[in-house]
Amino acid sequence: MAELDETIRKNNLFFRQLLFLSVLILIGVVMLRELSFIIGSFLGAITLYMVFRPWQYKLIERYRWRPWLASLLLVALALIVLGGLLFGVFRVISAEIINIDFKSLLSGLDGIVEKINRQLPFNLIPATYLSDSSAYLTKAAGSIINTTYSFVINILFTIIILYFMLANARKLERRLGRYNPFKGDNRQLVNKEVSDIIYSNALGIPIIMLGQGLTAALVYWLFGIQHIAFWAFLTAIAGLIPVVGSVIVSIPLGISVIMQGHVWQGVLLMLCGMLVIANVDNLIRIFLNKKMTDTHPLIVIFGVFMGIPLFGFWGIIFGPLLISLFLLLVKIYYHEFKLMTPQEIKEERLDDMASRSRKGGMRLGKRKR
């Protein structure tokens, strides 16, 4: 009888827990659906929180500032930076886009397309490709302005969320620590992985964009390209695209210069685009190697392609983060539930240590050179 009562009690507990989790999931899905417009702001606030967190603690602990005052200062700094960036981008696009004739820019390629199609038994490039491309470029450039307007609202929500996160940083981290499902080494591993990837991308992406944009502006100025600010901005944006990167902009510009009769200038412009502008990010990563994580290129490629449709601009950071976390959770799952033998776990850790050691040696070698 006692065993039957214990079984009934356990079953009741299981079904109560299942019902409770179902209600939680249902409410969470409803909240996520209705607040989906704010997801980008929330992710942006997390990113900025990881950047400003050390400064917040330094102001509070070393200089004895009030938490609300330190938070207000850092939020004002973030607002100035983001607002200045937004204003600069909008001014560049709105001032330059009305003066750019994309049709004339692509018209010189008509002859090349026609020759290629004549030499082949089929049309490798459709005849309407360039006209469609010019219309698409005009539409895409115009949509950037609309995105800029929506980005204003995104920034406002980001700043509000960031203030409350910084003002309650200690309490927030303590509570998140209590509800962290991971224990021991796995908890530290997850915390470090998330922190490193967010901080790395939040620091590295803006600096790389700025470096490529300034380098592109200098190269375009040397070759007499018109509307330098606009093309440098597009080059900096294109540099975020894995594999192809900034050559999406520099190669067509070089071809357009050749079509205008300046063959050597066009060839040199394309070479500078492939050898100089495209490699600025690699040079910057050498100087930032202490702050940049060694994320596998495939994770970055698939993460960016997945993250941008999901999270907008912040998907550049959180797309690779999601894939990295998925792979990390797979590893932790195998460790937690003993699906790997102690010898396999030890070998895996030795492989990770050896990999980090090789990368550290490579970085040291780069510094010496």
C-alpha cells in the first residue's frame, strides 16, 4: 500500500511539473511573439552590457560612484556613439545616393555581356541582368534609409534596456547564476564562451568596418572615384559578408573604370581591392588577437547567413554565437550524461589545449615578424 501511494505521489508530481512547464512555455511563446520587434534591441543591450560591464564595476568599486550614476554615464556614452554613427550613415547615404546614376555605372558592362553571350551557344548572362541589377541597386540603397529610420527606434529600446541592466548588474548576474542549469566546470565553460564571443564581435566588428571603410576611402580617392563616402560605406558593409567580402564593391568599381577607358587604373583598383582592402580585417585581427576568439570560419559564415534574417544587424554577432552555443551544448551533453569515456574526455581536452597552444604560437610568430 505504501509503495502504491509513493508511486501515485511521484506520478502526480511528474504531471504537475509537466503542466507547469507547459504553461511556462505557452506564456513564453506568446510573449516572444508579441515582443518580437524588441528582440534586436534586447540582443543589442546584451552586447553593449558585455562591453560596458567592466567600466561599470570600476566606477562603482574603485571610484565609489552610485550605480545609477555610473549607468547613466555609460548609457549616455553609448547613446552618443550610436547616435553619431546613425547620423553619419544617414548623412552619407542621403547626400550621395541621389547623385549616383547606377544605370550609367553598369552601362559599360553591356558590351562585355553581349560578347560573352555571342561566344557561347547559350546566354550565360541574361540580357536584362544589368538593367535589373541597376534597379535592384537603387532599391537596395534606398532601403538602407528606411532601415536607418527603424534603427532609431531600435536604439531607443536598446538604451533603456541597457540602463536597467547596468544599474542592477550585481543582482542580475546573481539571479542568472542561480537559475543557470549548468554546474561546475560546465557553467564556467558556457559563461566564458558566451562572454568571449559577444565581447570579441562587439569590439572587432566595428573596428574592422572602420578600418576597411577608411582604407577603401583612401584607395578610391587615389583613383579618382566619385562619391567616395558612399562607396567606402558600402565596402565596409560588404566586408562583413564571409568569403567574398569587400571585393563585391571594389571589383565592379574597377570594371566600371576600365569601361571608361582607364584600363591600368581599373586593373590597379581591382588589385588594391583584392590585396589591400580585403586584407585589412586580417591585419586588424592580428592587433586584436587578445580580444578576438578563434571562431571557425564555417561557424562565422553559416552564423551570419542565419543570424541576419533572424536578428537583423545584431545577427552578425548572435548568429555565430548560436551555432557556437549549439556545438558547446552538444559537448556538455556528452560530458554530463557520461556518453563519453573518461579517456575520450581527457583526449578531447588535450586536443583543445594543443589547438590553443598552436594558435598562440602562430600569433606570437606574427608579432615577431
